[in-house]
Amino acid sequence: MDTRKTLRVNEAGHLEIGGCDCVELAEKFGTPLYVFDEDYIRGMMRVYRDTMKKEYGDGLVLYASKAFSCEAMYAIAKQEKIGADVVSGGELYTAMQAGFPAADVCMHGNNKLPREISYALNCGVGLFAVDSPSEAELLDAECEKRGRVQDVILRINPGVEAHTHKFVQTATPESKFGFSVQSGAAEEMTKLLLAKKHLRLLGYHCHIGSQIFEKQPFCLAAEKCLAFMADMKKKLSFEAEILNLGGGFGIRYTEEDEKFDFESYAGYLGAIIGAVKAGCEKYGLKRPRLMIEPGRSIVGEAGITLYTVGAVKEIPGIRKYVAVDGGMFDNPRFCLYGSKYTAVLAGRADEPPTELVSIAGKCCESGDLIGENMSLPEARRGDILAVLSTGAYNYSMASNYNRNFVPPAILVKDGMADYIVKPQTYEDLVRNDAIPDRLTARR
Ligand code: LLP
């Protein structure tokens, strides 16, 4: 088995995370259960923060909270002195509830709602990443009403293709995000923003995609952004002060993926920093304040999901299903992207795998799988099954489909385990339901 920093097989042959035996966690908290390793999360935040400080100086790491947003995550980010990227009023509200400093928040979104813009301004969000002309109008008008000036950056699209799933590529010409550098749209938007009295354009943002392992597309994106900045300096006498290169660093889901440790991520960021420095030199630009927005790489490998095995069904000559008490409602990534995961029987983690199975969820839907061709020892009803690297975009994309519960989440560290998201109840499921009188009135 692949033993990541967070995980090990203990003397009992059980899977352990953050000093906690996974079989005991399942007993105590029930399943399905999201488990997050605090040390891993902090470790990754520190790697990025310290590399930025050491190798670049003037930079800021923003945790892309869409990967996993709950109050405790913002509390950790605050303690680790990094910023946060939010993409909705809901994420911002969660951050504010956790006492996160609004000044360290960057507000994203290709279609920020008027009420979200207004709420973010009321909170005093540090930076907006503007992504449409009408947003610029709306934001400017709202700031005028409030008699203030808001710092903004413009989301640009440098036209870099990264090798990742097409649903998570974001800087191709047809993307709904950003403004194309190549077509001149980014320049037009720069002019528009510079003309706004209540907006202060400070620079640019780009995010090329997610789950990317190569350094080269990031370095290329940095170089293209800097070339564009040089162009804007020449044409418009506008010298950008901020360059935000987004997130997107890959993590290990299966043995097919590269194995990155903390040092590898430092090297990754180091390469990007190198490209930024070289680009500044090449184009004669002063070094901008550099921002990055990692989400998946901070929290992805920190998280696992524990399930209990229920029905096991073999279709002779075709496949074997091992059904668990979760499914697409706690992890829709196989359904959405055909994502691959690694599974381990938590109570028999030292047993070698003997068969390939499909792990099925409990939803009334054939496609509801956690994965196909997953190697496991023979699983039996009652076994605790751990799916690894589920920390990013699992809880955050979970739903109550089939009126199943979104599982609770716990944070583990040195043998301690505490809720960070409490369990839902049946009452929670009907809390917002309403029955109009005409449905209950007697005839
Ligand atoms: N910044 C921006 C503007 C983004 O759009 C994203 C991710 C990030 C940062 C963080 O990227 P990361 O470091 O996490 O790769 N639901 C998909 C992933 C969607 C990513 C969307 N944007 C999945 O489950 O794979």
C-alpha cells in the first residue's frame, strides 16, 4: 500500500490517520465519514507560504476554499497566516463566521451576483477578481454609493492548454472564464477598468486548470501574463502590481499519478517563481506581488472517506460490485469526471489485494460508482472501506441526493478526533420544506 505522510498501517493491521485507528473512528463517528489530517493541511500551507517567502519575498498564498470550505478550514488558514480565495457569498460567509480577515480574501466568480458583490463590499473583501464588463459596472456603482475605491485584478486568459480533464481546463479559447489576451479582449477590459473611478486596477489573475502535474504550463502561463503586462505598460502606461497565477497543482489519487511529497510542491512553486523572475527580467518589469491559489493540493491528500461495506454482488464473468453506505452524494467525481481513486480495507490494511471490483454507492442510479477496477482483498459485509485522497472537491460537491445525508467531517491530529462538520439529521433534511395550505386543506 502507498503510505503517504498522513497514513500508516498500525500494529493491528489497521489503517491509521493522524494517530487515529480508522476502524475505531468508524465505530465512534459512524460511516460514511470524511476524515481530515490537520498536520497534512498545515504542512502544505506552510510549504507554499515558506517557499513564497524564501524564494520570492512579496507574495501571498490564498487557500482556494472551493476545494473544502467549512469554518475550521478558514480558522486553520488564518492561523497559518495565509489568505483565502472564495467564489460565492456562502464561502465568504463561512470565512467571516470563522473570524477570517476580509482583507486577506480574494473574491472570484464569473457571474458574481449583485447580492454577493454587495455582501463582499460590506465585509471589506481585499480584492475582487473581475471577470465581466457588467461586473465592473456593478462593482463601480456599488463602490460609488459607498464612497470608496475597491482594489481589483482582472482575470485574463493567456491561452495555455494544460493536460487535464477538459471540464477542469480553464484557459482555452472557449473558456467561460477570463478575457483572452490574444483577441485583445484583455486589453479592452484593462482600459475599461482603468477608467473606473471607484475601482483601482492592481493587476491580473489567471488560472489554467486543475490536477496538473507538469510545471511547464504554469511557467508558460506566467511568462505569457508577464508579456501581456509589459504590453500594457508600453501601450497604456499601466504597470501591474499583482500577478495571481491561480491554483491547479496535481495530487496523487492512484499509483498512476506522480508521487509528490512536501518538498516536491516546494520545487513546483519554486519553478513558477523562477519563471516569474525570469519574465520580469526579460520584459524589464518590476516584480509584481505574486499570488497563488492552491486548493486541491492543500487538502486533497489530507482527506479520506470511510464507508461500511454492505451488499457484495458478483455478476459472473462481468464484474463484482462492493456496495458501500455512501456514493455519488458524498463523492460525485467518478460520475462527473471518471476520476480514479485508491481504496483500502481499513481493518485489513496489511492484506494484499486479490481482486478488481467496482465500488458502488447506494443511490438509485446505475452510474453511482466511487470507482471501477479498484484492487482490494475480498471485501465482506461490515468491513470498513477507506477511499484515499478525497479531501478536495468531495464534501464541497456533496449533495442530499435521494435524501441521503451529506456525511460529517472530522479533523484528526495526534490521536485526537473532532467534528468540523457535524452530522445531518432527518430534521435537517426537511428543515426548509414547506407544504402550501392548499395541499393539506380538506375539500
Ligand atoms: N483559483 C481558481 C480561480 C480556480 O478556479 C480554482 C479551481 C482554484 C484556484 C484551485 O485549483 P486547485 O488548486 O484546487 O486545482 N471540481 C473539480 C475541480 C474544479 C476546480 C475549479 N477551480 C474536481 O473535482 O476535480
